[in-house]
Amino acid sequence: MMKIITIGNQKGGVAKTTTTMNLGVALQELGKKVLLIDLDPQASLSVYLNHNLNDKYTIDRLIDEFINDEVKNVEKYIKTSENDKIDYIPSKARLSALEKEMDTRYSREFILKEILENEYFKKYEYILIDTCPSLNILLTNALTCSTDIIIPVQSQFFTMDSLNLMLETITKIKKYVNSNLNILGILPTMVDNTNMSKEVIEYLKENYANKLLDTHISRLVEASESTAFKISLVKMNKRLGKQYTELANEILRKSH
Ligand SMILES: Nc1ncnc2c1ncn2[C@@H]1O[C@H](COP(=O)(O)OP(=O)(O)OP(=O)(O)O)[C@@H](O)[C@H]1O
Ligand SMILES: [Mg+2]
């Protein structure tokens, strides 16, 4: 059974992109066939993957072709990163212009789901989707086609409002378009020894105990080094890389 996992939180800077990349590489190192999809017009994941920004086969074009009924070959949209050897579909800024076009289309929530139904994607066991920090049609598309969602929460400047808003969105998605969507878990990121961080973890334990993942991701500067070097923390064998491997193992246990 293929798992499609959205890494989502409409709050910015909570480590969605870092988590998509490193959980993906960790799952691959554990022997799984993994595809990453960059569904954020900021294209941070594509940059992290050292994508050649001149490449024209990006997710916006794939969606565009799909809307115009002319997808002939999805294979040309699948890239393999040089450093981590992981498959991905890149994004670019133009994706944000496409939002309007998607918005007016019939069955607009199902565009990505229909694209991923293509035979070509059957070879993947895990598809991870990196999303943008807003509640827009792109996030809705990700949640509609996903079997699961992981919600990274930054354990630094926590607002419960943003987590609650995300959970409300998931409730609506489950009600109207994807009743099978499973919350794989809330992932605390950038955890450190400050009181703020401890309070956030305490709050999450008290209020979301059954949804809180066992794995917590520490706050370490190596995260930004990894982004700068365009190599995953897993491949660089960093402490955070080990934590993301732990997360991958937890996900595998929960997927069975
Ligand atoms: N565990 C960590 N420790 C320290 N810094 C981190 C950690 N994880 C991510 N960061 C840094 O925090 C910043 C935001 O991370 P990231 O880009 O993954 O978040 P995001 O949720 O994808 O952001 P956006 O909402 O803009 O897409 C980056 O500079 C990243 O290097
Ligand atoms: Mg991001």
C-alpha cells in the first residue's frame, strides 16, 4: 500500500521542508521507494535538493498540462537529486500564479490526486509532499490526495491557534473530500532546553497526547548548514539525521 504523507502546517518556518527532505532520505535509507513533491511556490525543497532552476519540468507545468488534458509523460517531471539520490518533482514560483487557475476548475481539490493516480507512481511506497505556509488550494490538494499528515510544530514561538486552525482544516478535509486522512502525528521541532520549549512540549503532551509523535527534533545549527550544503542531515550523518531516522522508524511502525 502506497502512503502519501503531507508535511503540513500553515504556520511558516516550522521545519516542513527540512522534515520532508530528511524523513524522505531516512525512509529511503531504510529500503523504501520514496518520491518527494515540492508543492510550495517558494521552492525551498527544490533548492535544498540542489535542483537546476532552469529545468522547465516543474510541478506547476504538470498541473497546467493536467488541467489542459495533455499530460503525455509524467516521467520527465521526476528528477533524482545528485547528492541524496532521491526522486522528486520540483517546484517554481510560477506555481503561485496557477493557484487562481486551479481555483476556478471543477473538482479543483482533486487535481493532484488524479495526477498521482498515474501508473507511473505505483512504484513508490512513500510519497512525501512539502507544502506552503498558507491554507490555500495547494494545501487542500495535498491533503485530498494524502493517506496521512505529519504536522511539524516549532517548539519555540508556539501558538496553539495555528495548530488548532490546522486541525480544523483537517477535520473539514475529512468531512468533505478525504474521510481516510489520518493524522500520523504532531512532530515537535527545534526543541531545546529553554523554558519556552519545555512549556510547548508540556502543552502538547497535555492536550494532544494521542497525536504527539515519540520522536522530537532538536534545535541545532546543523539544520541550516545542511540546507546550505544542499545535502540531507541523514546523508551528512548529523545528530539531526539520526533523529530523522528515528522518526522514519516510528513512521514505519505506525504504518503497519
Ligand atoms: N531542527 C532544527 N534546528 C535548527 N534550525 C532548524 C531546524 N529545522 C529547521 N531549521 C531551520 O529553520 C528554518 C525554517 O525551516 P524550514 O524551511 O524547514 O521550515 P518550513 O516550515 O518549511 O518554512 P516555510 O513555512 O517557509 O516553508 C530554516 O532556516 C531551517 O534551516
Ligand atoms: Mg518550507
